[in-house]
Amino acid sequence: MDAQAWDRIAGDYLGHIVSPFDRGISNPLFDQLLAIRCAHRKTVADLGCGVGMLLPFLSKRFRKVAAIDFSAGMLRRARRKVRATNVSFRRADMTDLSRFRERFHVTIAVNSVLAPSPRQVNKILSEVRSTLKPGGQFLGVFPAMDSVLYHAMLVVERENAEHDSERVAAHHAKKVCEYHKYDFVTGVFDDDGDRQKHYYPFELRHRLRQAGFTDLRFRKVRYPWDESVSGFECFPGKPKLWDWLVCASA
């Protein structure tokens, strides 16, 4: 989605987006932020800040916070969410962060690296890396393609239990999972022209290392089995769906 598309949904952000900050979601991002030493002396950037859901937390923990997004509509909403004097708002595309070279001790990107083009993803990650001071920390949340495949497996198992024919079960499972919207090679989900990237963990490791990040550590942001994860069937009692939280160093 381009900036204008995000402008249009800014007024109903949570109606369109599955947010890792919703109630009931286990998000280890906060633990990682709380573990940062001397945060009150440091600068942090929220890249692709959206409507600013993380900004109140950051403004209380860090000396300076830069809220950066390419959507003017999102930034207007974010300004209304936080009034702290240590938060500044900047409009910028993540493919060009040249004005923020080595400006931040910490950069955060929560489901904001969604470009469907591999070349564009590589460019964005390189730009994100360039914003960090030497030894700085990156915290990123990325949609997990392997979580989509895990969900599909659960659907297949359920359908096989309900149908004598595996062929019929597979047909039902593919329909439920809307498999035709996914490109499992490139990791792109295409919903009527709205194309967004999902990631395998091995791909994230490759692309982040290629961008110059080191000391990669992975954790899972886990989503409850309820209506908050739109488009997915519910399987209470099974391990939960997830996004990837990656912690890395510059």
C-alpha cells in the first residue's frame, strides 16, 4: 500500500490492521524495550509509527522519540495520541532515511517493512541499519509466512477428520485458507491488489545480515485464537499463531 492508501484508512486503523498491540496478544517487544539500559539517556525511532500506538510507552522510557511515517494521515492521528514534548514527528519513506544517518540508539519497525519487492525490502533494511549509531539496537516485528503455513496444516488436519476423501478435504482446506492469495515462494499476500510481504525466518536472517545487522535473536509475538486475528480459523488449545520479533545490533 502506498502513502495515500494508508492516509485513507488512518481514521479506522484498527478496523483494517491486526495490531500486535491489541489486548490479549503476547508481545515480547515490551520486555526487550524495558531491558535497554539507560534508556532515559537515549534516542529511539519508531519507523512506520502508524497511528502512534507505541509512542506513549516510548515517550516515558526514552530521552527523545522520533515518530516517522510516510503517511500524513497516520502522523496526524499519532500526534493526537501523544502530547509529550520529547516526541517529534517526521514524514519520510523508509526507502530513503538519509536525513537520519546514525541518529538513533534504538530503531523500531513494527510490521512496517511490508513492501512486496525483494529489492525494496533490501533497500529498506539497509536504510534502517543506517539510522543507528554504532552499536545501536534494532527491534523489528515481521509478519510470519511460516505461521500461515502452520495454520493451513491445522485446517488440513481438521478437514481430513471431517471428510472420508483426502481430495475433498484438501479442496475444502484450500478454499478456507484462500491459498490462491499467497505466493509461498516470494512470501507475498495479494488481497485484491493490496500486496504485502510475509517472511520466513531463514529469509529474515539472510536479509538482515545482508543489510549489516549482527547478533540476530528471534522471538515470537503470539496472537490469541479469537476474532482479533481476522481471516484465520480458530483452534483453541493449539499453539498460537505468531509474528516474528527480531532483535539485532548495528
